Amino acid sequence: MASFARDVFINCPFDPAYQTMFRAMVFAITRSGFRARCALEVDDASQNRWASISDIVDQCRYGVHDISRTESDGDPPLPRFNMPLELGLFLGAKRFGDEVQKRKRCLVMDTERYRYQRFISDLAGQDIHAHGDDPAACIEAVASWLRDQSRSKTVPGGRAMARDFEQFELQLPALCQGLQLEVDEMTFGDLTTLMSEYIAAVL
């Protein structure tokens, strides 16, 4: 696992309403010199989804977990449990894994700092970061955390990074057009490649 020390597992919603937040998270990770990983990177019908997620978690030292989506929806209305489940997998790997897995570190975010106590009280005592559903606040939290974890002086401050992300978002439609893509049809691979090339060329 040569890339273990720089790989960051993203655990968050993937629905259309969350896409800007998701791109902000990926941007912060990439701009900080790490590699973003998530369930979207695997599109293989021959492999069980849970097995794929477990493999990715195994390969990542770091994890960024947004557990903010707890609202009920659908018919009948039910909450989403994927994010808490994947957070549990990550924490379990750290607790029960080998010496490499015990080096895992994670950032947990919610809309409000203490709101999680109403729906996942077993996390009491964890340092939960609030993003307020704001991409800039999400970037600040992720950038600050990764800078602290890596002790790297090359990771920019979160506010500067958030401004960089705003510029990327403005240029994203044109960047996609160059690849004959619409923004909403990008794959995770398209997104990470575009971001990496943009950061290398512009920043």
C-alpha cells in the first residue's frame, strides 16, 4: 500500500444536492497534496459494493466523514444510514486492524457541531467539526485538518483554498466542455483528473 499515507477516504452523500459540497471536499484534499478516494471510483458490477468500500478503507490512512444527512425521505420516509455505517467501518479498522490500520486518522463533520448527539450518541467525546452546509467552511475544516495531520507547510490556509475553489467552479463548465462533457455527467475519475490538472496549471 505505497499510497496509504496520502490517500483520504471520503464518506459523504453523493446526491445532486450535495455535489458542490462534494467537489469542495475533493478540491481541498487534492489541493493539500493528498489523493481523494471514495466508493464512486469503482464501477464494477462483478464486485460487491461493500467489498469495494472495505478495500478502499483498508488502503487509506485518512478519512473525511460527513454524517450531516440524517433527514428522512422516500415512501415510506426513512433516514440514510450509509454514512454512519462507513464511519463505523473506518473506526473499526483502526480499532481492530493491524499496526498499519491503527495509524488511521479521521475528520468527522456535521451541519452543527453537537447535533450528532441526537442521532448517534455513541460518538460522544469525538471532536466533530461543523460546516453549516457551506462549501467554504467545509474546505477550511478539511484543509486545516490535513495541514495539521501532515505537518506540511505547503498546504494553503482554508480561506485561500476556498477562494481557489470558487475560481475552479466558475471555470468548471468550460473545462468540461473541452472534454465534451456536461458537469453533471462527470465521473469521479473525470473530476479528480480535471482538478489535478487545474491545480498543477493554475495554482
